[in-house]
Amino acid sequence: MYRYDQFDHQLTAERVAQFSDQVRRRLSGELAEDEFRILRLQNGVYMQIHAYMMRIAVPYGMVSAKQMRMLASIARKYDRGYGHFSTRQNIQFNWLKLQDVPAILADLASVEMHANQTSGNCIRNITSDEFAGVAHDEIIDPRPYAEILRQWSTFHPEFGYLPRKFKFSITGATQDRAAISINDIGLEAVKNAQGEIGFRVLVGGGLGRTPIIGSEIAAFVPWQHIITYAESIVRVFNEYGRRDNLYKARIKILVKAIGIDEFRRQVEEEWKFSKDGPSTITQAELDRVAACFTAPAYESLPQEDAAVAQQHNNKAFSNWLKRNVKPHKVAGYAAVVLSLKNSGIAPGDATAEQMDAAAELADKFSFGELRITHMQNLVLADVKRSDLFALWEEAKAQGLATPNIGLLTDVICCPGGDFCTLANARSITLAKAIDERFDNIDYLHDIGEIDLNISGCVNACGHHHVGHIGILGVDKSGEEWYQVSIGGSKGSPANIGKIIGRSFSFAQIPEVIARLLQVYVRERKTDERFIDTLRRSGIDPFVEYVYATPVVEDEKLLLPDYDLIKQGTPYDTPYYSPRF
Amino acid sequence: MLIKNNVLVTDEWTVLRLKEGEAADRVVVPAGKVIVPFPVWNCQHEALQGRRELGVWLASFERAEDLQDDINRFPVIAVDFHKFSDGRGYTLAYRLRTQLGFRGELRAMGDILRDQLFYLKRVGFDTFAVRADKDIQDALQGLSDFSLSYQASTDNALPLYRRVERGAAR
Ligand code: SF4
């Protein structure tokens, strides 16, 4: 993991002092709310209806056990005992007081963490592959580059007031697990014919009201030039991005308006000034940062071990093995996904106890490190296969071992109508209804990998456009309806799903999903995933079947005193809309 | 009052702003040290050519490149921030300094507040006309929010890793 040197510490401390003073001036009335608003957003602080929400940066998802314990302590001390891991690999706390923020930042700084630029119209936390460094299909470990870019973008004096937020994502593997095509800039490591490392650069991807897959602006930018190249892109965006309309201000709209070729020409023109200049990355700096990401002290182990093999007749364990245990490039090791998707809680929520437990597991089984995934789960990246059974038992006791990674119930869903003031429809309650309908683990395993994404409104926080099945809450004369799309994908290759037809009621959705799955089961060939079948056969057979006969509403979902509906959610007040 | 090179000084310049109905080609530029809007310079170029004590100001949507031919004939160039959240002025300043080589006074004016001064200084502004209702003495403190920075900009052409030996004591 990256470790701060004296300069990182000093900058972080100065930032804490700066924002603490800004908070003081806000509380004393010296700073007006509209002057303070942008300052607090650049420190990840949102004002909600009932409290302040704060988003803490977890750069490219890497977190140490010590840092995780600090997050648990923040949850207990300043919040209501839980936190929410986000699709950008960060963590959010929803019930804070502004007065406490300086102390929280100081606590974070003590473990080399911060909340810099986690919101606002600036360069946000850079996301990456949660299996970086251990993936079998990796060309390079992207984390040193992600860290170098993090430092470059931190307090960049020219880019603090961009037209809109700006997101980077970087992958070093052949399979894109970092969803680079739906970021403002997506970087994919490539090796050229001479064996040199560089990046294929995508620009202008994003979801929201206008979903667009990023376009290739450069096929190969040598790694030394990635800062000057990225800086040229952001500079052109800063000058020409629209500032008159919030919904047209992202770089994707600019790229679409002038076309990728013209945009590329402008960037290249700009790049002439800085290419080969002092911001070119030096080998020494790359080496210094890369030294923080060297492999831990792996033992040399056989690939499979008896302990795991013996437990194969333990069905629950082998389900977990199948879904939550991922391959590792070193023999005898595995990467383990701890699921934060349990029925009835908001996907990505974890209690302080779970955070502490995850830290404990990391110390015990995975060299004291964890990762946060953009699917809102946790990863222990370096677990000995011989420890898997012990790990499983302990994780299970903490509710962290639901064997559903990649399955229908490993859903990405936004807070929706249960929490968010902008919502047209409920998301979490719908996820629960789906969970309940498909609670047969054997069936879920048979269906296999499928991305289900739910957004409560057109702002698309649940990334419904890139779900294999995407559900969007829509408003029809004040009523809650859902539009269904299929065939989206967030990577390898990424594309936007197609809407299947007219919308459905809340109580119809579980049956709609059942029908989509029935078509899949009917049409699939051996080893084909839902998305593969769909790509091969096209959407027509799915659409025909769903609309062939009327979709009956699940009656119990209409009963106001049905448990699932009645319980609503574990929290009684709306807490956030992550939009800004 | 102004902040110039980190101290308070009295402003010797007058800023000309076009009033409703005034046209850039016809407005009368008063005598003395005046900072004129770019369109006025553009239209009255020939008449104003002889005046050495003349500054020009750019709105955030105007182009630094449009001044490039005679950039160093101006003792002052100002950038007007109609809203502090409009970040185009930062890139304008960066271009004026590093790409077009402007050496005179570069002034930030308009919605200029304490909490933006550090970034403004980094991209190349040396003079700040802080918004009139704000305490300029207090604003002065904003210039020293940080004692170092990671990336290069106008104030420092080198990124941190070329300035210091990194990775030292934790
Ligand atoms: S704003 Fe985002 S969180 Fe709120 S309902 Fe819409 S998509 Fe969901």
C-alpha cells in the first residue's frame, strides 16, 4: 500500500487546518453558505435534510486494517454505528454534525486518509481494479499510476472549479473490472510492440441523464506522458465545457458536441506545450511509488490443498467457494470477496462491528489489507487457500459471507425512494422484493453471473444503463413505475442497455425478472452467461416472452401490512441523494 | 486596496466597465491609468496604441491567445471572475503566464475571496482585488493555506518529485 512520506503528511495536515478554519468561519457566520458550499464539497461534505453526509476517499479502493478500524471508530463516535461503501470505492457517513468534521479529518489524517475532492466540480477519487496486483490477467499493476495521478490531481490549482465533476478510472488488466468506459477519463494499460508500457485513453464516458460510452482519444500514450496528456484534456474541458446547464456540463457533452476527432485535435494542440516538459513522470518517481505496491511475502504453496478439497461436500462452503473466492496469480492463494449484500439492508452498508471484523480478518488472513469494490463489497486479496474454511466460518458469523458475488442478489441499487428526495420510486425495497422472490440459492447459482442495477430516478446512481438487467424508477402522474432495460454492460465491452417496452408496477417487477430468466434458461448454451445469451440471440425473444401474456402483480406486495413493505428500511428518515 | 505581491497596496488603476448601452467602439477611455475591457482594446486598438499606461481585462470566456501579439505591451492584465466558481480564469492565467509569457501584473478581480487566493496565486496571479464587502486583511491569510504542492503550475514549473527528494522520513 502507498505510505505517506513527510510531504504527504504535511499537505494533509495543512488541508485539515485549512478546512477546520473554514468550518469555524462558517459556524461563526463569517462565511456565507453559498461561499462555504463549494469548500465543503471539495472536502466531501454534503448538507442533507437532517444531517451532514461526508464521503471519505479510499484511493483506488485500497484500505489497511488499521484504516478500516478508524472508519469503524468514526462510525461509532460521530455517526450511528454504520457506514456506506459507494460505487466509487469510497465510504460515506450519513449522520454527521458539521462541528465534528475537523475532528474526523484529524482522525483520518492520523491513519493517512482524507476526504479531499470526493465531491465538487474537481477531479474525484480515482478508481481501479479491486484485484489489482493479484489478478491473473494483469498486464501491469495500475496502482502506482493511480497514486501518481492522485497526487497530481490533489489540490490542482487550475482544476478546482471545473464545469462539473471529473472522474478517472484506471485498469491494468485485460478484463475491465474498473468500468473505465463510463468515466470522464478511462485509462487502460497496454504494452506496445517494443514491450513499453503505456495507456489507451478513453474520454467522455458517463451515465446520468445522457449515458455515453467513452471514446478512444489515444491508442497509446507512454506512461511517462500520462500526466501531461491528462492535464491537456482537463484544460480543454475547463475552458470549453458548458457552464450554463448542470446537466450538460460533463466532458461527455463537449466531446459529443464537437466530435472526438475535433476534441482530439484540440487536446493534441494543447499537449504540444507540456509534452516532454517537467511534468513528465520520472522513472525515479515511478519506482518510489511502485515500491509501496510490491508483493507481500507469499509462501510457496501447492495450488489446491487438502483442507479445501475435504470440505467440498459441505454445500454451503462450496457455494461460497464458487461465488466469493476468486483466482490469484500466486499458487495456493485466492482473493476473497466479503459480501455486503444482505437482504434488507442498503447494498454497501456495513456496521462498525462488521468493519472491525473485516479488519480482523485482513490481519489474520490477508497481510492486513482490504479493498473496496465498485460493486460495494470488500475484498481480501491475498488469502491462503488452506485458510479459506476458517475464514469462511468467521466471515459467516459476521454476516459477511453471503455466497452471492456476481449473482442476481449482488445488486447495485441507489438509495431510491426510501431515502432519497429526488427519487421517483423505491430501489432498496424493490431489491428486497426481488431477493425474496429468488431466495433459492441453487436457482441463483444455476442462473449464475448477472448484473442487476436499480436506480430510483434518471440520475442513474444505481448505474441501471450498464446492468445486464437495469431497472429505472419513473414517474407516471405521481405514481411509482419502473422501466426495464436489458443488455447493458459496464465493461469488456461496455454498452448501454435497451429499454424493453412499457413500464411495470412495483408488484410486477419480480415476475418480469423471472420471465427474463426463463428465456435465458431456454435459450442458453452450455457455459453461456445471461449477457452472452442475450448478445447472441438479441433482445427480441426476451421482449416477446415478457409481454406475451399479462404480467400479474404479486399480490402480497400490494398489501400495506406485508412485512417487507411495512418494515420499509432500517432507518426512519431520508438520508441522502448522492447527486451534485 | 489591493493585495499585490503578498502585501496591501493602494490601487493606482481605474477599471473601465461598459455600462448598459455603451458600445466598445465608441466609449471614451478616460485619461490616466485605465484597465479597459478586451472588446474596447480590440475596437479602439489604433487610437489606444500610443498609451503606454493602459491595461486590459478579460472576461472568463475571452481568449488569452487574442492578446498574444502585443501581450507584453500591457503593464497590467486583469481577469474578471463574475462568479468565484467559474474556473476558466485559472486556465486563462496559466496560459497568459506559461504559454504566452506575460510578465506584467496579472490581476484577479470580481468575485475574489480569501479561500480561492492560494490557487489563484499558484496559476500566476500576483494581484488580487478582493471583493469590496470582504475584509482584505483577513483575505491575505488565504495566500498561505499551504506551504507546498504536488503538481507543477505557474508558480513552480517542477512537480514535487523534481523539487525534493521524496520518500524520506515518515
Ligand atoms: S438521485 Fe440517485 S439516489 Fe436518488 S433516486 Fe435518483 S438515482 Fe437514486
